[in-house]
Amino acid sequence: MPHLLILASFFLAAFFERTVFDLGPNIELVTLAMLLASAYFGKKESFWLTFLVIFLSDLVIGNTNIFIFTWSGFLIPALILPSLFKNHKQKGIKKIFQGAFYGAGANFFFFLWTNFGVWLLDSFGMYPKTLAGLISCYINGIPFWKNQLLSTIIFSLAGLSMAEVLLSLSKKYRLSRSREHKLI
């Protein structure tokens, strides 16, 4: 039951950031929620948490014709990251930096994938269907990627640090309580 409350708090933070407390263009908490679910729960939780955040928040704020790219831009990493965390088990500071690195990688994938979608589905004729048009689309997307990348690094370092501290305190508290019961 506590894990459902933790996942619900991840969901609420990401959902409300997207719908109510928008922090700015491409400054988001979806990646943080996905990272935390990936690092401390698993593939199923990471996928469904991410899916529910983007699906339900898009019902409120809407989306564009590239929604399949934005959704899959979050959902593909949500399926991959839990395996990376599981295969490269780290704790403490190493896990914090590992998570920030994975978050940056997820953002890079999102940038490449969604800008490809913008170029491919461009209905305004901004980008010709040429290599030069694709490159222009990527160049124009850099300021948005910069915001997303910086926010992910900052939020993932803070979020994973907080999670690691809480886990450490929880283990310490559990250990001290078990010793207390043995003395009685």
C-alpha cells in the first residue's frame, strides 16, 4: 500500500506541473516521475505512471498532431529505464548520478524523436522534407531541449537525492526499531 501512495505522489506532482503549475516551456516533471518509478519500482509502474500522466494531462491541456511522438518519446524510455536501473544496481550518490545520466539520455531521445515527428508531420510547411529541413527542425528545437535537459538534471538530482535519503532513513529507523524489540 505505501508504494501506491508514493506512485500517486509522483503522478500528482507531474500531472499538476503539466496542468496547473506550468514551470515553462519544456520544464517538466514527467521525466522525474518516470525516473523515480523506474529506479525504485519497475517497468510496469514506470510505464503506467508515465502513460497516465501524459494521457490525463493531455485531456486537460490538449496536444497536437505529433502526440504519438510525444507520448512514445516518454513511454519508450519508461519501458527501457527500469531494466537499466536493474542491470546496473547502484546505491547512494552513484544511483543519483546514474539517474541524472539516464534522464539526460531519455531527454536526448525525446528531443530527437519528437523533432523528427515535427518535421515529418509539419502541416504548416515550415520544414521542407529534405535533410536540410530536418536539420533546421533540430536546430530550432534546441532551446526547448535545453530547458528540458536542465530541468531533468536538476529535478533528477534533487528527486533521487531525496529518495536515497528517505530510503536510508527508513532502513536506519527499521533497524533501530528491530533492535529495540529484541531488547524487550
